[in-house]
Amino acid sequence: MLSLHICHLYPDLLNLYGDIGNIITLAKRSEWRGIDVKITNVTIGDTFNAENYDIIFLGGGQDFEQELLQADLLHQKGNEIRNAINGNKVFLCVCGGFQLMGKCFRTHNGKEIEFLGALDLWTIAGKKRMVGNLIFECQLGSMPQDTVKIVGFENHSGRTYLGPGVRPLGKVIYGYGNNGQDGYEGAVYKNVYCTYSHGSLLPKNPQFADHLIQLALKEKYGSSVTLDKLDDSLENAAHDTVITRILSHRK
């Protein structure tokens, strides 16, 4: 039997806007295909061994929670996270988790708070919060049919900018995205996927969830592993309805 081990990093601190729904979605869509799933929560003070996991998730948190876990992230788990990234482990990082993977956060007074530096990106505090529904288009594979619209919800004041070593996850159709300026949303580096999309993200975007599952299985078992097709009529109806509703109100 195929199996996946999912690690939820800092679930007690990084879990805004129902981000745990992403874990539930990954688990259920795997189990519905007969894939055995184990979920392990790892927080401050816990041992983190990247080799034990196939998918690693970091959710969203406010500045206060990010400061609480900063030392543990940098000095206790940082090397293992970098090893996992270089070893092509699959990551999903949402909002605060997205920012923490970057180099630093620059506050309003110019102070730079060091973050993990695992990805070539950085965040600068903004005066205006970027809040609301978010739709962006991204390419999850090499074929035209792999281009999908992703729907989510964003709420962040930090403006994130990507260096040359990282590519955007997608192009914003509606909303702000990374910084409200360049029209891009999220970041991708190796098998690390970062986004500002809460909501939670994966229940409304089954293609994206399956993309992460497929990547993790290929890394673990080889490229011959394929996913059985599921009946996603309800998920797709929810996805399409939300996008239609949002775009119909666009001025």
C-alpha cells in the first residue's frame, strides 16, 4: 500500500482562517484513493527530522506568533527544513508560513527581523492591509490543461518580493497577491509552494491538492505513480461558483 506522512509545523501557532483544512484535504483525497496517511504535529521544542515526512505544511499566523516561534525555527529546525527543501520534499506554506521561509521582514521603522532564508524572498511592512478574495492563474504542469484558476482569501499587510532564484506561483486575476504591485501571487522553489491564500485553500482547489499529493508520491516511489480520478463535481462546482460570483462584482 502507498503511504504519505504529513507534517504540520507549528499547528498551535500557525493556523489562521481554517488553514488546518489544507491538512484535512490532503489526507482525505489520499485516503479516498487507498493511500495510507499519517499526520504528525510538530511545534516549539519538538524534534523535526525531515526524512520522516513526505509533505510539510506551515500555515498562517500573526506577527506575535511569528516572533514566538522565530528562535525555534531558525536555530532548532532551520537546517532540517533546508535539507528537506534541497531533498525535494513537498512544502505548502501559507501567508505567515510563506513569509517565514524568506530572508527577513522589514518593519515600518526599518528594522529587519531575520527569517529562515530558505527561499530568495523578503517581506516589507505596508501601511494598508490587503484583504479580500483572491483569484490567480497558475501552471501546475507542462500541458495547456494544467493551467488552473486558484481561488482563496488573503489578509496581509506585508509586501513580499521575489528574488531571481524563485518564480511566482501564479498571476493575479483578482485581488492583491504578493505586494499589490507586480501582479504576482505566491512563490515556487523546487517542491516548495508558497501562497497568501487562506480560506482554506485546498478544499476549493482540488487540482492543486492533487498536484501536491502527486509530487510527494513521485518523490517517494518514482515517476510511475499516478492518482486515481475522483468525483470532484461538488468541489469543482464550489470552485467555479466562487470565481463567477467574485468576477461578476468586479468593477
